Amino acid sequence: MNNFLITPIEYLKGVGPQKAEVLKKELGIFTYKDLLEYFPFRYVDRSQFHTVADLVKLQGHAQIKGRIIGFQEAGVGRNKRLTAKFQDTTGMIDLVWFKGASWIKSSLKINEEILIYGKPTQFKGRWNIPHPEIASINAAESVGLQPVYSSTERLNSVGLNTKGIEKLIRSLIENIGGQIEDVLPVQLKIEHRLIDRELAMIWVHDPSTEMEVQQARFRLKFEELFFLQMELLVRKQITMEKSKGYLMENVGDAFNDFYKKHIPFELTNAQKRVLKEIRIDMNTGHHMNRLLQGDVGSGKTLVALLSMLIAVGNDFQAALIAPTEILAIQHYESIRELLDPMGIEVALLTGSVKKKDRKPLHEQLLNGKIKILIGTHALLEETVQFSNLGLVVIDEQHRFGVAQRARMWKKNELPPHVLIMTATPIPRTLAMTFYGDLEVSVIDELPPGRKPITTSHRYDESRLRVFGFMREEIKKGRQIYIVYPLIMESETLDFNNLMDGFEAISRSFPKPHYQISMVHGKLKPEDKEFEMNRFIKGETQIMVATTVIEVGVNVPNASVMVIESAERFGLSQLHQLRGRVGRGAEQSFCILMTGDKISEDSKKRMETMVRTNDGFEIAEVDLQLRGPGDLLGTQQSGLLDLKISNLSKDAQIVAMAREVAKQVLTNDPTIELPENKGIRSRLSDLLRSRPNWGRIA
């Protein structure tokens, strides 16, 4: 890398040791390159002028020419406030400062024409601009588009507010000429209309026009996403070359017999497509590492079972790991029922299986009698050994740590094929990026005859009507979930909680006419199992619970899901909870209960849930509202530490970058052509410096 770019930040004019220390701690800026890659988050058009009279129609910031005609001070000490009366030819507005009142007052002159810039707000019917930027009239002539940088209180304290950061970057740009190497090949830039990297760096920080901003940001976003995709594709290529896997050449008798005689219903086209993808993977001689996405009720488990039967038909064993005991038992019971007529041995192993029962199970695994083992984390124990494990299916993979999952790979000479199932839809841009080194299959249609769940949003004031509706459903023989976000009352969060809710429900649905179960994370495991089983068996009509029932309860007779304080939940969690109903033939309902006053984001979440049952559409809205870090978790989003791109807003550039990266690797698989020298160098740096979060296996 160019020596100029790796110069320590303290050597930049205007920085010095104190500011350098703050830049390092607050923003992770250590070098000139780091500062150049600290991009503005928006731009202010300082060529536009407004009047005080315009403010009623305006949204956002405004720039106005005028004069201060008087000051007024109020309060003392920390509560001191300075108000200035600012006037132009059309009217008057207050300028307000809550800090630095004395210094600001001494620096401004009454009746001198100045330029103010800020965001007008209304307080008690009067317009004001808090903490406006102030400049002389002459300054307006030299300012066009002005970059705005994020700052912090600590940065502000050493003079590095947005203006201070802008000043440092301008001084850096003045010395930049010819110092920034362009790693993208000339032909690639021409083909995709990309400006040079150095010009993009100058324009992104010091643009003259909106067109320059757009061209600069497009170039920088493309490059960032292109190298992210190149990294993922190369990692995938390396993994494929290194990872030998078991060859399963035949579909096998077990699969064919089940498919012809025992399958419970016709597969959807999406299920058939996904099965074909899995069959191809298992017949390459490479280790399969495939993510299977499918909305709640789309038939992932049947696809997993058919995949396990391919393994069995090729003289291998298969294992299915579920995150909870209840879910493992449900998988075991449904799969055993389907395979019993075929004489295929299926076993269950969970933490509850007694020691005396484990010994024969271990023996039957080792001698190959057990063909399919279903269970929880108990399968990961070293004592659990297989005769010939060929396929591992993991349900809800985000519930298992990487180290835990890795234990399964050591249970045979070569790692078994891996099929990871998730009912949490992942937006396409995230799947393409974070899971870019996995093969991804999507079941994007529901089995025929399944009725969409009717979702409604109700405020607290409608609670009695909701209770009336619940009674009608119970009269029909249905069951109901009521889910709360908290177990005990919180002093800081004014939301309905489970304990209060249980009491209120018990009063409105008294014994002996109604029976109620209660389940939450603080119950002992055996008590939780007992209460859940009462509900599963139909002994209770209402299940009051926290989100422990988000995964792992399948009660076809439950037709109503009431989510209390729904504004407290993220969209994907609301969708998962809704998926607990709608599993039988009857029409099912989800009722989202909220307080009377909720935020705009909460309203958007409720509207999205009411409008659609499509998990992928919901996931896209969730990505826009929360961002990739929140969706993936802090550790996993380390790969997505993007400086200028935004996965939810730049989906088209993500797709374009991935296609171009694929094209480069198709034309030059080892990245050795002279024109790709820059790509190879940058990629080598990335592969060395970044941990491989994307690998699942």
C-alpha cells in the first residue's frame, strides 16, 4: 500500500497527539486511509436559500439570510438558555442555544447581516431553530454541497464536530494527487461506468454537484461490495477444493419406496426443486454445505426426511439436531410414524434419556442398526458415535454455536454432508452476502389447501372485544396462545407482563370452565415440559407464555395467537410467533395488541404483519428498519462492517457486484491475469485480515 495512505493520523496538519487519540478511540481512525474512508452520511445544499415565511412548508434543514435584532437569556448554570430574535424581510424566528450562551452572545452582533443554517422546529406554536450554524454572508458564495459527518460528544470536545472533521479531510485531499491506487481493471471500469477511485474519493468528500456525489458513492459502494463478494466466492472455492465429501450416487431404495408408497402429500414444485439441488450436492464427492430457507409450514421437514433417506439408501446414517427437546420429540414422533411401515430404525436422544437406556442406543448406533438419530445437543456428546454418519440436518441453525456444530463433523472420517434449516427468512441481499459461501435453497411456496393466517392489530382499549372473540374460538373447540415480552414487571418498561397477564386472563377465563397453562424461561425444565404437554394434549385451552414457544410447539388445534405489547417485538419474531398457529385445517388468527401510542417504526411493523404472510417480504422490511447487524447478531455481522454501503438500500449494487465477481472468477479462476493484479493484491489482504464468520461448517 502507498506510504502516504498508511501515514499515522497524528502527522496530519491540525491533528496532533490529543486529537489522534480521540480519533482512534471513537472512530477507529489510525491512518490517512482510515480518515479518507470516513464518509459523509449526508450532504447539505448550501446554495439554496429560504425565508422565514417558507418554514411552514419546509421539511428538514433550511438556510436563511437575515439579522439578529435582540437577545434574551433565561435560567442559571446548566439550565441557562440563550434566545436570539432573528428577522428577515418575511418574518421572525427564534434561535435557541442551550450550551455556550455567554460565548455565543459575545461573538454575534445585533443588526449585522448573517447566514443561519439549521432545522426549524415548533415549540408551543412558535418556530425556532436550536443550535443553528452561523456564517458571514460572504461564506455563502463559496459553499455549495457541504458534507455532514457523524460525530460524538468526545469528538466535539476536541473540536472535531462535523466542521472539524471536514476541515481535516479537506487538508488531506489537497495532498492526495496521484497517491490513490486504482485496483479495478480499466476494462471493468469502462464496462460498468465507474469513475477512478481517486476521483471518487475527492468527489465524495468535496462535491460540486449532486451528480458528482452519486458517481462517487456508486463507485465506492460497488468496490466495497465487489471485494466482499470476491472474498466470499474465493473462500467458497477454497473450501470446495479442500473439502472431500461422501459420494451418494444413488437415490436409493429407501427414498424410492417412501416416495412411491408412504409420502403423506404431493410435494410442491419448490420442494421438488430444492430436493434436486440437494441430490446433486450429495453426488459431487464434495462436502455439501447447504442452507435451506422456508417459511413456517412450507414443508422443510419433509425435504429433510427425504434427504436423510438418500443417505440411508447409500448405506449411511443420518442425524437431525433440534434446538429444544419438545421440537426434537415432535420431529421424532412424526418421522417414526412415517418410516415405521418401512422398517427403518429411528431413535431419539435428548438430555432426558436415562443412562440405562443410552447404552443400547449407543451400541445400535455403532453397529448401524439405527439409521436415523433425532435429538438435541445430546447428539454432540463424544460418547455418541456412529457406524457411518453421512448427513447431519440442523434445525434453526442460529440456536447452535459454531464450536458445537463442529463436533458433529468429527463423527466420521470425512465431514458428513450438512443441511441447515431455518424458518427465519433471510433477505436476499443478506443471504447473498453473509451466506455467500454457502449454497442457499429456498422453499418459496406453501402446500396447497393451507389457509393464510388472518392478522389484525388492536389497541389496549379493544381488549374486551378480543376476549369475546377468544371465548367464541374456545367454544368451537380451539386453543389459544397469549405471548408476553416480559416475565416480571419492569420499572423502566411500561408493558404488560406475563405474571400480571396470567392473573388478568385467569379472572376473565375462570375455572372450571377454562383451563390455563403458563410457560416461561424461568420454569424448571420438567415443569415447562409438563405445562406444554398439557396444552399439546388439549387439557388446557389457553397457553400464557413468553417467547419460549417461538420455536418448537406444533399444536394443529391452536387457532389464535394473541401477542401482547407487540410493539416490543421485532418483525421476524412476530412472524415466527404467528407461525405457531395455522397448522391445522381451520382458519387461524393472529392478534397484535399494543399500547395506544406507538412509534412510527412500530406502526410500520404492525402494518406489515397485517398486510402480508410472506416471510421474505417481512424480512426485507425488517432489514430496512433494523439493519443487518441486528438481524445477524454482533459476531456474525462482523463480515458486514461496511463503510459506505447499506445492504437494505443497495440491493441492486449487491447483485451487480456478485455477478461481476463471478464473471471475473469464471474468466480468471486463479486471479493471475496481469489486468487483475490489483484485485489479487486487495483480496490477499482481505483473506489474511478477516476471520471467516461466513463458514457454517
